[in-house]
Amino acid sequence: MQTVPVQFKKDIAIFIAILFHVCGAIGILYSPYKDWFIANTPFNLLLMTALLFWVQPKKNVWFILFFTICFLVGMGTEMIGVNTSRLFGSYHYGTILGKKLNGVPYLIGINWFVVIFCVGILMTKVTDWMEDRYDEQGLRLKPWLKTISFIFDGALLATIFDYNIEPVAIKLSFWQWKEGTPPIFNFICWFAISANLLWLFKILHFDKDNQFAVHLLIIQALFFITLQVYLP
């Protein structure tokens, strides 16, 4: 049985991601079917996750374990947050993101995987590029410094990504904060949890050359920036 080339998978995945996010942005901002596009947010997130899995080479047990841990950690920490306010702050989820467990949509656990995985792939490429530049100069990037940079910079990027999502998510009623806007504590928690999951990403042995993940992170970031700017 002939396998589908990785490059072809990546190109198809990028095309689908751009198509869905562009159509979603136009539909939310300019069409009379805004509510329909918002209501189909779960389908879009599930499709993007399926594309990540489809493009991922060599889906071994460590990759599945990483997905499972991200999902469980995401769901667990969010349930603590929603029900006790001891993580993230005082907030609650609306109905748009679908079925919930103890107040947290199952999609949120999946979203934690998508964000951390895409950030992890990007940081892998960045740190490898830095190491190559050091090698060209006859220098050696110390392993401990590379690891700290990977985790700290990656966690910071994941937190910035959440900061970018927050205003749009609130306007679209994905979730709501008691104070109206997310507290600083939310971003502190995001950074700490992301750092731990990125450490796990780094030590687990699975293929970290998913060609679609970086593109998806950029597409989603541009999508939310566009809605931030133009959503009334």
C-alpha cells in the first residue's frame, strides 16, 4: 500500500486550515450567519487536531502518551480553576464549546494539547536553528541552556497565545471572567502549566518534525488577531 508523502499531507493540511479560518473570520465578521460560524467552533478545533494527527510522522506510544497527559492536565487544572478559582482565577465556560465534565468542555483538554504541541514543535525548530548558528561559529550551545531556553521561551509564547485569545473568547462567550477580564494570575498559571508540559514534550521520544504544527499556530494567531481588531 502506497503511503501519502509527508509534504503532500502538510500542503493539504495548511490549505484546509487557511480555508476554514479565513471563512470563519469572514463569517463571524461580515456575514448574517455569525452565530452559525461561532456554533461550529468545536468542529473547527476537532478538524485541526485531526490534521495534526494526520500529518504527524511515526505516531508512537510516546506521542499518544503526550496527547493523553496534555488532555488530562488541561482538563484537571481547568476543573480546579472553574470549581475553586485556585487556578487561573474566577471564571466559567459557556455552552458554545460543547459537552462538559465538571464545568469544563472536553474541547479545552484537546486545546491544551494543540497549543502546547504546536509551541513545542516551533521551539524545537528555533533551538535547533540556534544550535546550528553556534556550530557555524565554532561554538557549542550548552545543553542545559538550550533546555531552559526551550521551556521558558516556549511557556512565554504559549502564555502570549492565550493572552491573544482572551478578548475574542470573551466577546464570543466561550468563557467569562467574574472580573470581566482575565487576572494576572491566569497568565501566571498558564506559564507554569505550559512550562511543565513543554518539559514533558522535550523528554518524550517521539518525532518532533510535524510540518503542519508551526503553520497552524501562526494561522490561529492571525485569526484571533484579526477578530480582536475588527470584532465589534
